[in-house]
Amino acid sequence: MNIVLNNERRTVNSLSGAIWRWHFYAGMVFAPFLILLAITGGIYLFKPEIESLLYKNYYYVQAEGQKLPASKQFEKVKESHPDGQFTRYKPGVEGNRSSEVGILDGNKSLTVFVNPYNGKIVGELDDADRFMAKIEKLHGQLMVGKVGDLLIELAVCWGLILSITGMYLWRPKDRKGVFKRLILRQKRGKRAFWRDIHAMTGFLMSLGIVFLILTGLPWTGFGGSKSNK
């Protein structure tokens, strides 16, 4: 009987050791990518606020009288870009906001900002050079195209493995152990303390992380192309 129990313990310890190594090395390799995704994704959440500050000279105008109809604003844009093709139009959401007219001029996608009260061109931006376009490209492709997209997708998939292996390593042996796992062992030294911090935050955030990963995969190059068919 003791021999059987000892063999079972060795098997469990061996499995736990293998899973710990997978978790550790995967974290060392892919954690920088996941941190980059978290930072760039967090920045992108505040796109309206950030762009309002960066391009305030283009976004805001002096409200004066009645706004011109969209057709008149298009005529003004056509004068400055006679060969441009209109792709979108966004009227100012507030009285002091300019109108945004998207055009395709050659190979460039431009946003032209128009004063809706007098039709004057406030300015224009190359959409590819906008700050948030750079952030989006960094978030999705590491700014290196298809190779970066595949690296991001690989890192995201390993993020799932990190979450699963982390949950396995965190698991308590019994119900009473759940409460022990949620207590920081400050008296056991700095190493145990920081390990508990990592384990607790990983456990509490794991469901949200898995949800973000699963909802982000359909936007990737390889997996997204398969899932969206």
C-alpha cells in the first residue's frame, strides 16, 4: 500500500514539476509580448481622448452661425484634392468640432478636417501616420507585418497555456486550502511573499485574461482567418 502511495506521489510531483517548467519558461519567453499587448491595448481604449489632445488644432473650430451642408464641405475638399475619392464623412459631434472627410488620394488614405461653418480646410492627416494607427499596428503586428502578426498570435495562444498551467499550480489540495492560497505569507520571507502575490493576482485575473485572449484571437491573421470563414 505504501509503495502504491509513494509511486502516486512521485507521479504527481513529476507532473507538477513538468508543468511548472512549462509555466516558467513560457512566461520568460512570452510575457514581454503579453505585457506589450496589455499596454498598447490600454492606450487604445483612450483613443478619443488622446487624439483630441494630439490633434486639437484640427479637431476644434470657432462656432459661428449656421453649418454648411455636407455637399458644400465636399466641394472645398475637392478643390484641394481634385483626384481624391471620398471614403467617409464624420460631422462634428459638438458645435466646436470640425468635420472629418476621408479621402483616398493615390495610395494614401487621408483625413481632411473642414471647418463646417465656412468650409475652410483646417488641416489633414495621413491615416497611416496617426499616433493611434501606430499603436494599433504595434498591438497587432509589432509593426513588422505578417511575421509580427504570427508572433502575437503565438504569444496569445501561449498566454492560454500560461493561464491553464498557472491555475493547475495554484490549485489547493483540499477545500480548506483555498483560503490558505488567498493569504499572503509575509512571515515566510520575500520569496514566498512575491510568489503569493503572483499566484493570487494570476488566479483572480485568469478568467478575464482568458476572455480577452479568446475574444482577441478572431482578429489574428491565421486563427482569425480560419474562425471567420
